[in-house]
Amino acid sequence: MYARVTTIQISPYRLDEAIGVLKEQVAPTIQQQNGFKGYLMFVDRSTGKSINVTLWEEEADREVTGSNSSYYREAIGKVVPLLTDAPLVEDLELVIQI
């Protein structure tokens, strides 16, 4: 399985708004992508830091939704107005899952 970890910095004052956008607008689109296996969002409410993890069956599935794809640009574009810094994107391989 493969993962994309996107770390974003959200204004703490707009964190609930960002969570709503991700849950109601972005997550349904993610779920429709080929090879999608899961989405996790972690937040630090005091700082607005958010770590978002998407899980993909195959590396090719993850790559199709990469940061250069129209899918990714549209998804991240929905939260960009709420960010205080550029997103950090890392593509990783999941090697242990319990």
C-alpha cells in the first residue's frame, strides 16, 4: 500500500472551516479515485498544523492523483485560502500496518 502525506498549516482561527471543507468537499472526491483505501486527518488545534494521509492500493493509483494532477490542484485549491503556508507533500510506501 502507498501513502501521500500532506502537511498543511491552517490559521487556527479557521481550522473548523478547513475541516468542514475537507470533510464535505474534498473527501467525497478522494473516495471516488481509483485505488483509494483511506483518508486520515490529524490536527493540532493550538497551532493549526494538519497532517493529512491518503492511502492507495498501488503506487500508480497514488501517482495519478499526485501534486501535478488536476485532481490534486482542485482539491488543494479548496483549502488554499485557509492556509498560512505552502503545503508539504511526501509520497511514501506503507510497510507495516497493524
